[in-house]
Amino acid sequence: MICKMPNWEDIKREWETTKITLSALAEKHDVKLGTLKSRKSREGWSRDPTKKDATKPKKVATPAKGMQPKKEIKDPSVESVNLTDKQRLFCIYYIKYFNATKAYQKAYECAYTTAMVEGHKHLRNPKISSEIDRLKKEHTADLKLDVKDILQKYIDIAFADITDYVAFGGREVPERDEQGRPLTDDKGDPVMNYYSYVDLNESDQVDGSIVTEVKQGRDGISIKLADKMKAFEMLSKYFDLLSENDKKRLQEEKIKHSIKMDDAKLELQKKAAEKETSFNIIDNNIDLSSLSDEELEKALSKFDES
């Protein structure tokens, strides 16, 4: 995780040019409220317009012919003055958690059931939505990493194809006796055995950065890729930053993954019915989309082992 030092000049400017509260300002810039208050007092921060530039002499000049006065550039942070302190806090918490319910609950200190309803209402408020977009852009601009590079890595994870890493299928090979001689049937034809195989591709031919585990266990070799669901979640949060092609691919991949989850749930229900038993994933109505491929396989294997 990259630790970013607070820019006190920006923090001071935001305090003096907006109506943001000290607590909201501290939360937004991830600084201690006590430190913020100490800075404000020591450096004499003020919102008094008469105090600003009081020592600077006014300069009067006749503009040159044909010269037009420059338009005043509006500080984007001033746009948030139309929001209440609670609404600004909601925006800050939303950028932190990307969860409307949690953001509303922390900003308004209310019950979960209330936050679940009101949080999504807040997201539909145009002013709040605009402030969230502004904060999101500000947040990504402050990172010392190229956000496109980060998103590209999540794109690679979300669209990863297992066949890029392994080759699998079935092969027929002649059965041999103890001396290694091919066996034949009554007609003289070779006796063939069919077996499944999994071959790993060479490490220098694949993107190893999204492989989280390669192991050889009792059942053979297995390979585990980075969690697709987490990649889907991250790409959904920054959907507006994706190219049109990646947006389309993301939607298609999510549909494919959803179908896979539905098939897995049907398989679990079928196995539970066959064994006339129950399974906690079904009984508790847990969302199977939250399970990784490995967890689904383990869930299904429980029936095969019982």
C-alpha cells in the first residue's frame, strides 16, 4: 500500500474556500482531527474574506486594446458547498468503501435498515452523484500509479482463460503387459486405455502475475488463478474508465460467470436431493457468486465424498 503525505496547502485552501467541516476534511484527507485543528490554529486559517490578501496592494491597469479579461477559474471543490455536511461525509465514505449502505450508516449514524434504503437514494441525487465523480477523479489523480495500468491488471484477471495456462483433455494409449509389450484382443486389435490429462504450459509462455498457486497433490497437478469475482467488483466500480470494448467484454464475462454459478447451484441441489440431505449453502441462501471456482469444487466434492 502506498502512503501519501497530506498536502497541507491543498487542505488549507479547501478549508478556506468551502464550507466543509473539520471532521469531514480530516476524514477526506485521512489525517487526525487533532492534528488538523492544531494546524488551523497555529497557521491562522481563516474563512474571513476581508483577511485574504489584505496586505497586497491593489494594482490598477488599463487593459490593452482587444484584450478580454480572463474568466475566473472555479475551484471544483467549491461545487460541494451546495451539499450538507452529512451529504459531504456520505460522499467521502462512499469513495472509501464503495458501499452506499455503509457510507450512509457512517455519515448519518443510523440503523442498517434505514441506511440500506437511504444510501441508494443518495446515489440518485444529481448533486451527490456529481460530487462522488469529482472525488473519484481527484482520488485517482493523487495516486502515484497509472490507474489505467491498475485497471489493465484487473482486466487481465477478469478475462483470463485457463486454456492459456494448461492443456487438458483425454488420450488413448495402448495397454501393455508386465514386459511392456502391447496387449491385443481376440481379433488382434490393440487394447486401448483412455485417460484424462492436464499439462501445464511453460512458465515463460504465460502471464505468471495472475497465477496465485501451482501445486501437485494427491489428485494431480492443479493451478489457481487470481479471483475473478474480485476483479469484476473492481472493474464495476470504475466502469466509466473502461473502453467501450472492455465494457462489452466485462458484461459478457459477468453473464457467463452468472450462468456458471446457476449451473453450480443446480448441481448442488441435485446432489442434495439424491442423498436426501441438506446443504448449508442452499439452506442459508448464501450467494454462490461470492464463491471462488475452488470453493465451488470443494462444495460439490463434499457430496461425492459422503
